[in-house]
Amino acid sequence: MPDSIAAKLIDALHAGADVPPGCRVNHARGLLVEGRFLGVPRAAQFCASPMFNDAEQPLLARFSDSGPDPRIRQDSPQAEPRGLAVRIGQDSQLVLVGHSIEGFPAQDPQTFLAFIQALNRQHTAPEALQAHLAANAPAQRFGQLQQDALPTGYASRSYHMLHSYRLTAADGGTRTGRLTIRGRNADGAHKALTGRNCMDEALRHAMAAGPVALELAFTPEPERGTTDDPSTGWSGHGGSMLLGYLMLERLAPDQDAQRTLVFDPSILPAGIAFAGDPLLKARLQAYRLAAERRLRGIS
């Protein structure tokens, strides 16, 4: 049986959005990119995943813009945050789904449901959203970061995986932390892009000059951090470890294939597991329910 809170989350998202048949309820506009993943030798020392052996792994990535509109202007503030879903490998896959804002607007699924419901009523009962934001610092912080974001290129962003992971080495040793995919100069200054298709065009132009490299990094849990609160950010709490490079090489020839593609973040190879938090179960179930609902709209 589906987790009831997960079903309520998907129903609430659909209630607040005009979702075209067969489209995602969020991050409907996307761009599929193909390439390869190159693990760095050091990564194999603390994670036994086959992702980090010497062989290159095939890579499929989907960059996306927020909202249910598959034709949203890419320079619109409503397109923030941006998303990135990746599938690495063939036989033993790793699927990651991240967003360009670090930290979730809620600590648990019940609070997130209340946030969505308040957003859905912001035009008819704005005081409900104001009250929710006043009582929930993570939602207030998330909204401010969303408002402040500039439409810089996909490849210049950092994409933060929401949940903490536990990496296990060949000798049984473990490390707990978060995974981030980041542009080579993600922390530097970048010019805001303009135009309906500015994000797609910028990435296409960059790949025409050669492979575009992103980094997969692991940030260990801070000394005073906690793995069970996905609303907090860990940036600035210590160094991260490079695990490998995502080499973006070309647009996928069949862009329409993304309508039926499902990036399920529960797909993890040996050596990588979730550390666990209050949102995890409901979020994974919500992904599956949303995919089932989307695919029914196509058939």
C-alpha cells in the first residue's frame, strides 16, 4: 500500500498546478544529455561501489526547470530552483536527483504537505502562507534563496542531493555525508542569462566546444551536523572529497524520451546507501506515485 502521506503530497502538488497530460507535476521542462562518468582512484579507497573502478561509465542526465509548464521561460524566476537527475552505469546503476538550492523547505513530510497547501492558497488566503513561513524557518530560507537566484547556466550550478548517504569501503569502514554535483566554477560570479531557451542554448553551445565537466563530490557529516534534517545546509562546514567527473558530451537524440523516463533515486549500487531521515520514505514513494500518474497520462 502506498504511504498515505506520499499520496497526499502528490495530490497537493497536482491541486496547485495545471499539469498537461503526461508531464511531470514539477520540473516539467527538461533537457536530456548523454556522456560518461569517470571515477577518481581515491574514491575507491572509501567506497566499494563499482562506480569508482577504472572503467568509464555511461551517463544520462536530465537538467530541468521548476514548475509544471514544459515550455516555461528559462529566464523566469518561477523556473528556480533548477534540477538535475543523473543515471550512471549499466549493470549496477546509481541514480541521483538534486536541486540547485541546498536544503529542503521542510524537515518532515507533514510540514512539507502543509507548505504545499499554504502555497496553493496564497492567492485566496495569503495569510496562511505568511503564517507558515513565520513558523517555519526552512521554508522561509528556501523561498528567499529561490527569489535571489539568478538564471545562470546549468553547468555553472551546484546540485545538492537532498538526503544523506552512507558510503562503505571494501574493509567495511563507513562514512556518512551528502553528495553534490557541482560546476567547475560553481562558486564564482556568473552572468545572468536571458531568453526563453537560454539555459538549453548555453549548454548546447558549451558542449559544441568539447565535453563539459561537472564534479561529483562527497561532503562528510559536520562535527555538529545531523543526517536526519534535510532542511539544513552543510556548505562551509568543512572540505569535500572528489568522487569523479560527469563529462557532458552531447544532447540525447530522442528528447521526447524523457516523457517516459523515470529517475528513481532509490536505485543505488553496492557500497552506497541512504543514511535515513524523516523525509526519505515519503519522498521515494512520492516519486513512484508521481511517475505512475504521469505515465498513465501518456497511455
